[in-house]
Amino acid sequence: MRKSGYFLDLLKLDIDQYKVIAMVGGGGKTSLIYRLNEELQALGKKVIISTTTHMAYNPMLPLVKSADLKRTPEMLKEHGFTAVADIEESSGKMCAIEEAELKKMVPLCDVMLIEADGAKRKPLKVPADWEPVIPDFADVVVSVIGLDCLGRPICETAHRAEYISSFLEKNLEAPVTPEDIEKIATSVHGLYKNVDHKVYRVYLNKADVLPDPSPAEHIVEDLAKQGTIAAYGSLREAEKI
């Protein structure tokens, strides 16, 4: 049996020590959750996937709704993983159950993966006043940023672009720079918001769109100097691994 996985290693996620991982930030969170689940299944881990907001639902994903939480151990035994969430009728997306009920599910699994933010697939995001929805019992927060925002106008790449425009003190037509990404990733008013005592990681997705990886390498190095562990890569390219 494998002892680790590509993204678990890349993001230095110690699942033996930290079992509840929340994802925030831009597009790619759901894909990263599914990829981590694949790696955890290869390790023989029992995994619960959930959300504190909304998350795209794959009908092939085993699901336990809030009205039937007692079935969670059975689903984990049968499949190795299950989603624990309700389904919103209007959108067909998974939606949050009560946080207290979700917390009760933690002892049933080896790892819980939670989507705690929304970005409508935009690569860049600064949270609004009510965001992100990181549960108190989360051990790790991973913020996701799409590198396809680099060099493109804020108005084209950001979810709720006005928040980022105000945060960066730039106009909506200004191009996103590596320094902007670093500020968003590390500020308590950016993606570091509500992280508090939790372990923090940054994943820079869509590195495959860059003609030269130097900007991504530069961001990772700068974040490391500030004490933030970050990594860059491509979830799309990783599918080939």
C-alpha cells in the first residue's frame, strides 16, 4: 500500500496529525478535494467530503443527507468515502448541514475534506464580510488561487471583483501581479481570514497555463520567507500522474 500521495506531499498535509481540511479561495477547490480523496482512498483511509456553503455534486458520489446521518458508518464501510450534505433543489448542489452535526461525524472518518468557500470558478477571490465559512473544528486551511489570473484584469478574473479592487487599491482594469497574489494569500482580510490557530497552506493551481513557471516559483519563495507553505501545480496535468 502507498504511504503517501502527490498532493498530500506537495502541500505537506500530515493527515495523521490533522484530519479536518477546509478549502477556501478561487476555482479548483472541488477538484482538489476529489484529487485528495483519490489519494486517501489509495492509502486505505475513510474520507468524508462536505461543505459549509455550496459545492458541485457528482451523482456518482455516495451521499448521506442530514436526515439520515446514522448511515454514515455504513457508507464509509461500503465505499471508503461518502459525502455528508444536503442537496439544494434549485441548483442541485450540495449544501451545508448543521455545523454541530458535521462535527459529530469527524470521529467516524480518518480525514474530512470540507469546501468552505465559493468563487463561481473564478481563479481569484477576496472574501466578503460573511466569508469564508471555516468550521471551528478544522485543523488545516488550504487556500486555492488560479495562476490564470496573472496579467489579466481584475474584472475578468475575480469573483466579486469589486472586493479585490478595493482590497488591492487598484481599478478594475488593472492586471493581477504576483505581488497581488501574495497579498491576497497572506492578509487576514484576504484568504488568511479566519485561519486563526489552524495550519495554513496555499495551492497555486493552473501552473500549466504559464509559459514560464518563474512567476509561480517567485510567489512560492516569497510566501516561504513570510512563513507560509505554498506550492504550485496543475490539477489538470496531475490527472495524468
